[in-house]
Amino acid sequence: MITFSSEYEYPSLLDAHVHLTHSPKTIFPKEFFYFTNAATPDEWSTILSIDSSYILPFLGIHPECGSGPIDDIGWENNLQELRKTALNRSIGIGECGIDQRYYTFFSKLEQLELLISQIKIAQDTMSPLCLHQSHAMESVIAMVKEQQITIPWIMHGFFGSIQTAKHILDLHGYISISPNLLRSKQKVQDLLSYIPPDHILLETDYPYTYIPTMWQGYSYGQLLFSWYQTIADTQSIDIERLIDIVHTNGKIFTNKPFDRKRETTEAV
């Protein structure tokens, strides 16, 4: 069960990539907005049962969770279910992608086939797409080009070079950055000076968040707020301005309105 909390007073931050179902004991601030991602079909129904206008579900099959040939009857059923869901309600597709760490039990070819299937569902249903990669950026970029993606798509957890960021932006992708970027202060400076304000999103990838020493012991809300504050300080802008930028991008990316002034007593 996911419970929304009003323990702290926060501005209405948007977390562009979070796994709510992975942290059932975590208290998530009720005034935040969430793009919550499913990594496996086993999580889809749980995410869809969260009845909150503050949450946009992303349903997908992460390369870590898939193995076996794409023509396996199980995969076909899952993909048909995903297409049907996307046709009947507002969801995103993802996270899905390519991950070299799992090639030993889920080959690159099989991962590519599964990714293509999910991209086609996103394209056919006009659903926003969340992409994942690990040591496979060239393959993912090539796939975006090959599939001629026209829907809004995001490269989540970006930790690449300016040149790679350019490839993503040239293909009209959004770039979402997480505290993992703090592993390299130079990357923080370089990427924030390059990524245009209208194509940036901020995320935690919670509970898989990299937590710097100075943030050890922070709650989820404190982590996300501190990440926003760090980006605002680096860009020398007011945090309220940054929140507005990210909210605007989230609205355009998902075609879903976010009302920062709205109050809620929702709990699930």
C-alpha cells in the first residue's frame, strides 16, 4: 500500500521516474506528482490500482525482468494486455530498453525485439515512452532512429556526454537526470549548461537513488527537494522557477495537466 503524507510542507515537485511499488513502507508527500514506472507485468495491476490524479503510470517490461524468445506465448499475452491498457486509459510505456548487464540470460537480440514491440505499442497508442539503457546507449539511439519515433520520449537517468545528449535532443527526446549525476561534478556543470530548459526533467529513480554522503538519512521528500535545490543553485535560478520549468515539460511530455495550486486529501 502506498500512503501519501503531509508530514512536511513541500512545493509540488514532479518526480519524472520513481518506483512507488518498490517501497511500500515509504511515505510519499501528497503534494508531489509522480511518473511511476513498472519494470514487469507483475507490477502493472498494482500501479493501475493507485487511484490518484497525481500519478501517471508507466507500464513496461524492463530488460532485467524479461528472458526467453519474443514469440513465447507469455510475452505475446503481456504485450497484447499492454496495448489494450494503453488504448483504454492514460498511461506511458516503460520503462523499457537495452541493458548489457543481462545479455547472459536475455540476449541483445531478444532485448531489441522486446523493445521494438513496446515502442510500436507506444507509437500506435500515442503514449509517452520511457527508455532505459545501461552500456547500450548507441543501440538505443539507433533504435529510436530506426523506428522513427514521433511520440514524446524520455531517456531516464541520463549520465552520458554532451555529444550523446545532442543525439537525444536531435531526435526530440527529453533528458531526465537523477542524483546519480552527482557522482561527477563536472557532468553536472557540463550537462546543465547544455540541456535546454524545455527538454529537461528531474527524477530520483527511487528507491534506486544514489544518495550522496551529505544526504544520508534524508527522507524521500527531502531527497527530491534537495535535488531540485542543487539544480537550481547550479543554474543560478530560483527553485520556484525550476519547478515551473519541470512541471511545464512534464505536462507537454505526457499531455497531462499538472496544477501546482491544487490541494488534495487523496490517500491510497
